[in-house]
Amino acid sequence: MHSIICPTMRRSCYDNLRYRKHKMWKSGLVEWIEDETAYISVVFSWQKQEAYQKCVWYKSLGYKVMVGGPAVSYDPTFFDDVAEVGDFYRDAIKLHNPQATFTSRGCIRNCSFCIVPSIEGNLYELENWPIRPIICDNNLLATSFNHFDSVIDKLKPLKGIDFNQGLDARLLTIHHADRLRELDTKCIRLAWDHSRLEKQFMKAFEILTASGFSTWHIRVYVLIGYNDDPEDARYRLETIKGLKAWPNPMRYQPIDSLQKNSYVNGKWTDQELKNYMRYWSRQNWLWKVPFEEYLG
């Protein structure tokens, strides 16, 4: 059975979850040496300049340099003169987190803010995948029921299952929710990217709670600063909080940005984005503090 986060325990459980997550995931570049070759894995576009300098350094030491990862796949020519580019490690995700895995790649969606369609293409299922508790599929619910059921069956012996990238609220069914109930899960993650998707989000939320998940067990990724404005973002965040679930704001980052948190669309200011991220990312401390009071 999954572990329920009850209201009286939500703060301590949330803190422990954040601690474990940040402890396991590598926050920067992942680099290692095997024999005469230096490898660098680059996830985010704003890490490319640092990765480039690492390539130069390793090359000056006489190593053959190989570089890969999502940011490299999107812009491979960036490293043309300093490294060989490619996907050299089939299971490279374990170097970023030894508890992480993929059961499928690609996605059926074509979201304009997402890098996945550009580097992975359409969704495909993996027949053999390392069985680990952190599932990083881009859209697990878009896989066939046979694949989804197989994933659940293989995960059942494990503790602390985490569908890290979130579950597509538009695809969630009662069958999915009932099977998810069989797992020992850290939390269930959904996403609500724009207020126009409210109906689909609320339906998925109701399916989860009807299947027995506590609202405190549900975390919701909330994209802000893309094609919304502060009012739209606040509506979604406060609605989620009103449902007694955990809002998790995600500031939009352009796919090719060389500096994190540098993009600001015309409907926001940089300070507004910072205020939203600071307040809504700290609900374990600020749950009872109104947003206006936090702003002072």
C-alpha cells in the first residue's frame, strides 16, 4: 500500500522528502573518467558553457572527451571543436541519481515549452529497463495498459516509488489510480500548466482521491512565467492549496537559455517571478501565511 501523508505529519514528511531528493540527485554536471576518456553529461542548457570549459580542460590533459545529455542532444554543434558528441551510456540516468530509471522515452505531446519532442521524438516503450524506485518517464500514462501494468508489477516490491516527472492528468484513468494504490509511493505528482486545463486537472485529482489517495499525498507542478500572467498562476496555486494538496511552482526556462532564471515574459516582472517561487516553494513553512502578508 502507498504511504499516506496525513495533515498532522505533512510538514515533517515533506521536509524528509525534499532532503532525500536533493541528496540523491546531482545538482550540476556529471563527469567521470574511464581509461583515457573523460565523459560529461549535461542536462540543462545553462550548464553548457561550464561543460564546454570542462571539455577544454580535459582535452588539455590529453584525454579523449565525450559529451552527451539532453542539452547536448538539442544543440550538438556547441561542442564540435572540443568533444565527441553522442549518447554513449544507455543508462546514464543512474549517474545523475542511482535510484532513477526510465521505462519509456519520448512523448505523445508536443508542448512548446518542453525539450523532449526535439530530442526524443514520439513515445516508445522499453522492453528491458533497470528496476529502480524513481521513474523519470516523460509520459508514463501514454504507454499501453500492458506496459503500465508491467511497470506496476515490477515496482511493487520496492519502497518509496516516485514518478518524478509527473503523471499526465489528461490521461489518468480509474485503472491507473487503482494500480498506483498498490505501490509504496512517496507522493503522486500531477501538472497544471495553464488555467484552461482546469477541468482535466480536477478530474484527475478527483480520480486519485476517490481511489483512496490523501490530498496531502498529491503534489502538483505549476508552470509559471511562460504564456500565463501572475493572476493565472496565483489562481492555480491557490486552488491547489485550497484542495489541501502541495503546489510546486516551476519557473519557465527557455530550451536554449544559457542562464537560468533569466527569461521574463511581458506579463511578469523578474521580482514577481522570484516572489512567487520563494513563497510557493516554501509552503511547508508558510502554509498559514497569506501571500499578501508574505509580500509585506
